[in-house]
Amino acid sequence: MLVMGMLTSSCTTANAPASNPAQAPRPERTKAEGVALAGQYATAAELYQALRDEAKGGRPLEWTSLPDWRGVYTRAPVAGFAFDPETPEGGPPTAKLTPEYEGRMRKRIEGVKNGIEWDPISTCAPPGHPRWLTEPFLREFIVTPEQTWLVNEMVNDIRRIYTDGRDHVPAADRYPLYNGDSIGFWDGDRLVIHTNQLRAGVYQRAHPDYTDQVETVEVWYKGDPKTLRADVWVYDPPALAEPWFTRQSYLKLDDPEKGLRIRYWNCGENQNNSVFQTQDGSTQFQDLTFTKSDDKRGGKP
């Protein structure tokens, strides 16, 4: 059964749309409420539909009532690279994994301790979603009535969220994509997103894998005038014993001179990104020519 109080206990809004200026701020969900809500639905699609039903289908945006997400943001530094910002310092990820994927993660962590580490993005591949949520550097959020673009400076990574009423790509036409296929709706000034059609990947270094069956539901909102937040539910039956709920935060950067820009990123320009994975699973440079003599001189001629 749908717990109506839990669905309506959602997020604080700092800038209500002009079309509904009297809307009262909503309290943020607690971690316990987010976890409990996930447990009520077997799939991300069911959770998304429940949120849509609660919002009575949502209300399309007008150009005169766009939420103010302008500015340049970065992920809140307190989170580091952990997918769940509430991960204890030095502790393992908070996901509840299936035995197979728990074993995979433990093997990865043990390998790192022994100098064996490989990150799929080392070859300049996009991080992919849901890892997209955790990457550093600059971000912008471009809101229009029919689409919202979530932009990460890293490898020019853009997620397009379609809010014009379209459904997902038909099942027969789907294939795995780094950022998947995302549709959404607006509940006041909150953007609710469902993403499927994703590629397998890893949440972060020393984190679990996710499979190509992974799907997410996100609720994006303004926590305060300088903070964008996203409540995130990850569903991935092969890897997760239960859905993984996290809250992500992105801080708006001060820019008094309007000098901050997101520039074109080509990580291939950095020779340190020319690497390959060795047979033992570690990382090696393509053209590593350092010698012990170079190391003693600190790499200087």
C-alpha cells in the first residue's frame, strides 16, 4: 500500500514557481523515510508511477514559472567520492548487496590494498549514470518547459530529462547507454526522474558494480538558495539485495565576476589517461618510460 504521508513529506523548496507562489515548503525526507519508501515498490518504474500519481500527473512548466537553478555548481565536498555521502569515513559502501556482488566488491577493495586497481573511466570513457551523480568538477542545470539538461563538465557529460509527456523508448528498441533514457515530470518545483536503459558500471572506485538492469528514480529540488539536492533510489536486482537510497547535494559556487565557465573537456589531451588494464587487473600506462634513475631524480632530466 502507498503511504501517502511519506510521499508528501518530501523536499524544501527555496523558489516556488510563479504559477503557485503560495505553495508551502515541504520538509525533506529522512533517510529512514527514503529507505522505507523504496521497500514498498518492487521496481523503480512502480515507485516512479506512485510519485506521479501522488502529483496527479505533475504540472507542465511555463517559461514564466521556471524554478531558479541558474549558476555553476559542484558536488558537496563532504561527500568525497562515496556514492552515499553518509558513508562512514574509511568504511565500506552502505549498499546492501547480493552475495555475488558483495564478493566482487570485497575482492576489489582487497586488490586496491595490494596495488591492483582498475577504473573503467581511465580510458576516457564516460562515467555513466548512476556514477554520474558522484563525479567532481563543475555542473550546470538547464531548465526548460519540455527538457531539463543536467550537465557535468567532466567529459562533456549531459543527461537529457524529457518532461514533455513522452514515455520511454519502446522495449524492442532499447540498448544500454551510458546515461540511459530519462523521462520526468514536475511536481511543483521538484523534478521527478525515472532512468532505464543503462550500461553496467561501477559506482566509484572501491565501490560495488551495477548491472545493465540498473534503474533509478530521482527527485531534484532546491534545498536552499545555494544548494540543489537529489533524493535517489537505485534498483538493481542482480546486484542489490534491496534498493539503495541516497541523498546527493550540489553547492552553487560564488561567481561575483561571472568568470566561471564550463569548458570543453577532452581527457585524451592528458597523457596520463593513455592506460590499459593488465592481466592481473591493475592499471598500466601505454608508454611508460620512467626508469629507476628517473625516479631518483623526480622525473627531471
